[in-house]
Amino acid sequence: MSLIIGKFDNFIKSHTDRQIMAIPIAIFVIALFIMGFTYFTSGAPVNLGMEFKGGTMISFQTDESTGELESNYMDYPLVDIRKTGDRAVLQFGPMENNIQTEVEKHVTSTYSSVEIQQVGAIYGKDLQLQALQALLLSLLGMSAVIFLIFRNFIPSLAVIISSISDICIAAALMTLAGVELSLGTVAALLMIIGYSVDSDVLLTTRMFKRRGSPNEKISLAMHTGLTMTSTTLAAVVAMYLVSTYSYVLIPSLSQMTLLSDISIVLIFGLLADVINTWLLNTGIIRWYSKRNPKEMKS
């Protein structure tokens, strides 16, 4: 780990502020393009899960393959089929009441251990609004706290931009990975905001409150921050592997979809945070420190 941190540190010291900022900015622009394309094609910047667009999810035990299940329910608005071990999960779009009853009756009479979850389209729209409000309020609250802490526009703005970029990159990677926006992944995105602020505040505080040259202070902050991130990342990767592939070792277990989705989104966010904190935010803060040396302890 120390070798990776050392190479990262050397990269920052050997490149200009514009050069190190160019990488995260390019990734951010690509993420915005992906989100824009998704919005143009689907009406939302990310793929919405059942909680936000309405529908029915039915899980049950079966030995049938996904192809057989798709053939059995091809006459219904089948959106997705998942099979982990001996358990299948079928997701349907919104249906009329008589069709809904017909599907549920067929499944309960054919398979065992049936679980049915249904979300109305109107309720899904309400949840969309609540999720958007939660994200916006989190960003606004975070912005207010950052400005109160540093009382300086540029460093505070750098923290906010980094956090927004983390969310956008994580959302774009969700689309590429086929992960839908659900109540669980919204919670993961909110956690990413908190973690992003934590690492950015660490860097900014070291730059303004500690003595030494800008590169020395960045190096010390980076060693602390990347060690902290790698520890968290290791724990989240372990959670993802257990929740996603536990059925391989224990066939009686099924995939823990909610934990799997949460953990993969957290992985996306943590990786994005490494790029945005230690390249984008570092470039902005170092550029600012060179132009305002009196505000920095040396």
C-alpha cells in the first residue's frame, strides 16, 4: 500500500496543477455525458429501480433456467430475471389489477417459498421526489457547514465540486454496471457525500492549519487519507463478495441483492473520491496556496 501511495505522491509532485486536475475533470465530463444520454433515452439520469418507477417483484424457489422462466412469462411486462442458486427473482413493470392477480396466482400455484413485493407507480413518483430532495438537502447542508468551517470561498467550493463529482461518477458507473437506483443505492450515494467531505476536509485542514510547504502537507494528508480509504474499500469489497457470491459456496443461500447493490455503489464512490480528492481538490488547493501564501502556515 505504501508503494502505491508513494507513486501517487510522486505523480502529484512531478506534474503541474492543471495536469493533475485534467484527469478528474475529463472523467467528470464523461460521467455527465453518460448521465445525459441515460436521461435522454429513459427520462432519468440513472436507471430507476422498482421502488421509483413502480412494478412487482416476485421471488421463489425453482430449478428452471432464466430462459425457461422468460418463456413462461413472456406475455407479461417482464422487466428483469435474476437467478442465484435455486432462487429466482422476476421483476415486472406496472400492470392492471386483473393481470397482476393472474401473475401472482400462477406463481403461487406453481412454485414454493414465494415472496411478492409491489410498488404503485404513483408511490414510485413520490419516492423519486423524496430521494432527489434528500440528495439536494445533503449537498446544501454540507455546503453550509464547509463554508462555516473554512470561511473561504475557493477551498470550500473545491470540497463541494469534489463531492458533486463523486456522486456523478458513481451514478454513471451504476448505469454502466446495470445497477438500478433503489432506496438502498440512494442511501449509498448519501454515504458517499459524507465520506467525500471527510477526505476533502482532511486535505483542506492540513493545507491551512499545518506548517510546511504545500507539497509536504499534501503528502502527509495523502498518506493518512489513502490509508483510511483503502481500509474502508477493503471492507466494502468484502461485503460485496459475500453478498453477491455467497451462494457459490453455500448453494442454499441466495444473493443478497440489496447489500450487493449498496456495496458496489460504495466501491464506485470511494474510487471516485480518490481521484477527486487527491487530484482535483489537491490541484485546486495547491493552486490557491501559491497565489495566497499569506493564508497558509509555512
